[in-house]
Amino acid sequence: MTYIIVDEKTREAAIVDPVYDYLENYIQRLESDGLTLKYAIASHMHADHITACFTLREQLGCDYVMWKSTSSLGVNRYVEDEEKLMLGSIPIQFHHCPGHTSDSVIVHVPGYMMTGDFLFNGEGGVGRDDLPGGRMHVHWDSLSVLERFSEETIVCSGHEPPGTEMKALGWNMLNNPILLMDDFESFKSWQIASAEKLGGVSKIKVAVPANLFAEIPEHIPWMD
């Protein structure tokens, strides 16, 4: 899932978790809507696709924004916990939530939280913690960051089945199995079962090096 934030007055835009496969779609949308891209934001270093952030920075001159200690190269704007960047009159605030990866952040604008793979809606639970940088206990402890947000905040997640309706945090507190858990052992069991169900990540051997070194490989198998 990719999200575009727009300040209607200044026509400035930020794009969260853009995917390289759809680069031309983003550029066409920006042009057709008369938008200037100010920020390309990655909620974490992805293992299942190549980010378009560094390519957008190269082509459009926007800032590539990530958590301050990310291993990803090509980033030119690093953010700290609870730091805000302004997009016109819109505050974009970052909340460090490690676990799925060490550099995971929630990207918050008034009324909406873009959670990457840290938190999904309902039965989706949360993202897996068995990929590079993942730590189950850290993810469990990081769930406390959700106390910073109002229950009316809409959870805009990084992955969901087609047709999934994005729900409020309060709804998720009652319907997301992870947010109903009382102990780490339950979370650990859920994570292990989820990883077994999901299996391997087919794009990881291409996506991780590309995102780490900010380089588009000569051959991208799934784009043939």
C-alpha cells in the first residue's frame, strides 16, 4: 500500500512507501494533479519490494526520508522519534516502532497513521518478525507506542488483502488479535504460526540489496 499526502493550498505532496514497479504511475499522478513532491518516505527497509524513494529523489529532487539509524543508503533526510516535518500546513510526525525492522516508523498526519508493517487491520495482526532486522520481543514492546494516538485515528497499513477497509485504532483494539493479547508468549506463538503460514519472501534476495544500497538492479525478475 502506498499513500499520498497533499496540502491542497501549496500543492505540495509526500508519498509514503512508494514501490519502484509503479514509479511512472506516481509521476503521472503528480503531474496530472499539479503536485510538487517534497518528501518520499519509507516506513522501513522493505524486504518484499524495491522502494521508489531513492529513484524519486534522483528524478524529482525531493527528500528521501527514513528513521535516523536506518541502514538504507540514499537517504538524505533522517528523522527522530516524534519529529515533525511540515508539508505546507500539514504536520507529518514520525514515531519509532522497531520490531518488524529496526528502522520502522509510524507516519502520522492528523486523523491517519501509516503503520507500514508494524500494525495491520483486524485479523491481519502485525507484520512478521523473521526477516532482516526483525525482533519479536522488540515488536511486542513497541506496541506501547500506540498509546500516543487517539482511538479515532485511521490505521493505514502497509499490506492488506484487496478490498480491506482501513479501520480506526479503537476498532482495532477490539478486533486485532495482537492488541487483545496480554503476554509476549501469545505474541511469539502467533508470530511463529504466521511465518509458517506465509512461507518465504520471493523477492527478498533482490529487494533487500536494492533498498540497502539504493541501486536498481540490472535485472528485476518480476518485472520481465
